[in-house]
Amino acid sequence: MSGEREPSSTEYGMAAILTYASVYFMNWMLTQNPGKKWAVLIAYPVYYIGSLYPAYLLASRTKHTHLLIGLKSAVYGWCFSGFSLWVLTGTTSFIFLALLLLSMLLGGFTGSYISLKRQLRRETLAAFEESTNIPEADE
């Protein structure tokens, strides 16, 4: 795959499912450990990381619009997660959805930033290696 195109809708859908895996896991952890503070404390960092990784994977496939792709991935993941939780549990509070959106937007932003930083580092290193490449003189 060339790095010149935007991810397809299928790739965004798969990223949303991967993001939902962290939400599903933490929902399961919270129902298995009711009233445990440690489970509640790690929930939103897990949501953040669960959104960061798919956004990074999608943004690393392109050469431009990293931020847009990361944020779009986070919003699609939030929509899929919110809809799935609403259908499966029947009760999803708006405060939870707002905090989940905030965590996922931060994860999408961070994933796209890391992807952009790695791409710039690779391009800079390649330009440096090309500029220091001294042709061998024929003797």
C-alpha cells in the first residue's frame, strides 16, 4: 500500500472495533469488580490507550492529514462504543459518554501526533543519510 491515500471506511470500521475492545474489557472488569476503586481508576486510561493505538495505526499509513485521521478514528470508535453499550446494557449515562469522548479524542490526537513525529524522524534520517552519502572515487 502506498502512503498517499486516506484509510478506507473498512479500515475506520476495524479501528472502531479495536477501540471498542478496550471499552468492552473495562465494562466487563467493572461488572466483575463492583465497588472496587482500582477498576474505576484504570478505566479512563485504558479507554485512552484503546483509542491511541488504532489512531496511530491508521495515521501511520498516510503521509499527510495525520490529525484528521486520528480524530476521525476516535470519533468513529466513540460512536461505535456508545451505540454498542447503549444496545447491550440499555443504560448509558451522558456523563460517561462525554468522558469517554474526551478520553478517545485525546487518544486519537496522541496517536496521530506520535505517527507524525515518527514519519518526520524517518524522513529527516533518510535526507541526512542521502546528504552524507559520498560517492566512491574511481581509481
